[in-house]
Amino acid sequence: MSQIDLWLEEKRTEWKADFLGLAQDVAPPCQQTELRWTNVAGNTSNRYQTIRLRIGKGIAGEVWRTGREQRATEIQSDSQNLLKYPIARLEQLDMIIGIPIMKDGIIRAVLLLGFRDPNDSEAPDVAAVYAALPDLSLLLGEEGDSDD
């Protein structure tokens, strides 16, 4: 289990989220961006690994395109949202929050918080999530350095 996986599991419990995922660009340099869910915690299956997104598609693609936090609620009751957000469909998430992880003004990854039954969950403290992002960004940098 990587340091990032351990971090995600710890924060998933702390933030009372059902699912925490990290999407990153896995395309080789000079190729079109391909976003994949590289690290997850709280998943119900491994089907998330089949999701491949382009910029502007899915929650990760929307966050990557805009560089801003994106939210979707009541996904399971809206067939359009189920098509729009494959991670929500595969993991039965009813509320999702996508947050960009930036370094030097460039998006490095997208952090996704997912809730299966948001009525039973407290509203997530997004300020706590943003406060923890520098730690995750450091882990991403360390992991990237070890790949070189």
C-alpha cells in the first residue's frame, strides 16, 4: 500500500466520506491527457479502474478543465448525471465533490470525495479538506520523484 493510499484511507475516515479517489493524467508526455483513478479508498469494486476520461468529461475532467471545485448531488436519481459521472454510477455515489490539486499553477491531480447516502452524512468540512491538500501535494511530488 502506497503512502498516498494510506493518506486517502486516513482522510476518508476523518472526513466521514464513503469514497475518496485521486485522478491523475496517465498519458505519456506529448500525448492527449488521459485521466484515470490511480488511487482510491472506500471502493466497492475495482471497476473504477476501467474509467478513462478526457479533459471536460466526468467529474475529474470538469475539475481539470476549470481548475475549480465541482459538486454534484442527487446523482442516483438523475439518469443524466449517472451518464455524466461514471465514477458515481460504478461506486453508487449520490453526492460528489471534486477538488483540484495544484502545483506551480498547474493541475497535478483531482481529489474526489464521494458520499453514498449524504442524508446520513454530515456536510463535509471542505475547509479541512483544503487544509490537508498541501500534504497530499507533497506525497504526489515524492511519488513522482521516485518514478524518475
